[in-house]
Amino acid sequence: MNHVVLTGDRPTGPLHLGHYFGSLANRVELQHRHRMYVLVADYQVITDRDLPGEIQRNITELLLDYLAIGLDPGKVTIFQHSAVPELNQLLLPFLSLVSMAELQRNPTVKDEILHSSQSAVSGLMFTYPVHQAADILFCKGTLVPVGRDQLPHVEVTRLVARRFNERYGMVFPIPEAMMGAQPSLSGLDGGKMSKSRGNAIPLKATEDETAALIRRAVTDSDRHITFDEELRPGVAGLLTLAGLCLDRPPRELAEEIGDGGAARLKSVTTDAVNDFLRPIRKRRADLDEGAVRSVLREGNAVARERAALTLEEVRRAMGF
Ligand code: ATP
Ligand code: MG
């Protein structure tokens, strides 16, 4: 089956290993067989903070990360929210299709409110999942490679598509989420690895920075290393990370490390991560910032054209 794939990230900081094993690895794979759009979700930055911050710098960093992991701009359309105003026009009718109660019970929104740095919880915090429906449906997306936290949002999109079709006639496909090898990778403090929570290993970190980050990871005092996600989340998190990078089961690594303790575990993990990321980091260092910006300009034009077609179809279906 041929899919239209849509996925994206907020330009809130450099991409990390959670992104890689949650979604990026799937993207690199899928780009060869399907039509793919990748969104730089710049408007979404202000869902959980008052100001967009270093937005231009972060967009450039995100583009460098995309190209470094092997997304091919010849195959993939990379574009940004703020350059495609048609997305906001789709948002409006889509908002009429969901209830306040549905928006308020979204578990990911609840979790993000807890970690938010906003002075007050904004309306955008509750409505951005509907904006995401516009992101996915503007290109009639059918497959959405995401981490676990995004599943409730993909559900909102499915709801919007179904209700639109019921009220106005068949316009949208009902998209499916696709989770990666590790739908929710833990960060160095045991919580979900996240750009804004200071617990991530960025893809672009140097080998020394990586070693320093892993040295500070939370573990425990039991010298005998075992894999137990419930009782030893910190140790299990490092074993999982090393296992993903080495393509080996974490339990097997635990047995090998045995009585080596946290120090040995950390050194194995550091080597695994650095070996895994070396080619990606090398490609990143060779990229030109001006060239990656023009990738975005071209992608924006393609996405706008596609969005205008869908918006026209939506208006016609609604009788506007
Ligand atoms: P922020 O803290 O700014 O929200 P983030 O690290 O949560 O950043 P997003 O841009 O919100 O990253 O998410 C981009 C994509 O990466 C989403 O599909 C999300 O599900 C996935 N993702 C993010 N963190 C992880 C993780 N720790 N494990 C697996 N997937 C993840
Ligand atoms: Mg997030």
C-alpha cells in the first residue's frame, strides 16, 4: 500500500535519541517507499511557553538534524507551520467538530500542562491537537510515525476526519499512527526523554558531552546490574539505550556487565551511543546552514500548494 506520511517536531531544541528511536528511524526508512511530509511545528512552540525563544536558531538546528540522520530533501517535503496559512484556515472548521470535553480530557495535554512554563494555561494548549489534525489532513496523510505521547493527538485527528466525512461527505482518509522501536525512551533522570526537560542526549552532542551527560545519569547503589524497568528505572533506561544503539537485548547486556556496577554500565552506554551517532554527527558537521534553509523554502512552497487544494475541497464540501 502507498501511504502519505506526515510527521514533525517542535523547534524547541536539538533532536535527541528519544526522537531517533521513537520516530526518526521510521521516517528514514519510509521516505524511500512513500510520499512524505515533515513538519517544523514552529507555531506549536508557544503551546507550553509564553515566547518562541531562539526560534530561528532552533529551526536551523532541526533542519541540520533532519539531513544528518538521512532525510533526503529530494524525496521528502520539509516545511513549517507559519509558512502555510491554509493550515490555520483548516483549523477553524475542524474546531467545530470536537467538544470542549474531548479537548480537556487529552492525557498528553494534561501532562504538558504539568511541565509547562506558561504564565497561564492558554487556549492553544487545548486546541493544538486540532491544529495537528490540520497538519495531518492537509496532505490527506494516512500514516503518522510518532512516539507514544502523540497517540491521543492522532486519535483527535481520526475523530476530526471521521466527523468531517459524516457531516460533509467523504473528503479525508482516516490516518494511522506508527510507533517506533522505542515509543517512549527514558531520559537521564528516568522521565520521558524530552528536549525541554534537560534530560536528553542530543544527536549533535560531542563525544565528551555525551560522556558527561551519561556520567550524571540517575542510577542506584546496587553493584550487580540487572534489567528491571519497574524497580530500577534508571539502570533499565541506560541498558535500553545501549541495547538500541548496539541492536542487542538489554537483558543480555545486563548479564555481561554483571558486577561491574553503574560505572561499567555508564561506560558501555557511552561507547554504544558514541559509536552509533558517529556517522550522523560526521554528516551534520559537513552540512551547510544556507543550503538547509533553502530546503525549507522549497518545502514551504510545495506544502502551500498542497494545502490550498485541500482547503478548496473543504470549502466546497461545506458549501462555502
Ligand atoms: P518538547 O520537550 O519541546 O516537547 P520533545 O522532546 O517532547 O520536545 P517533540 O517535538 O514534542 O519532542 O516530539 C517530536 C516527536 O518525537 C513526537 O512524535 C514524539 O512522540 C517523539 N518523541 C519525543 N520524545 C520521545 C521519547 N522520549 N521517546 C520516543 N519518542 C519521542
Ligand atoms: Mg513534546
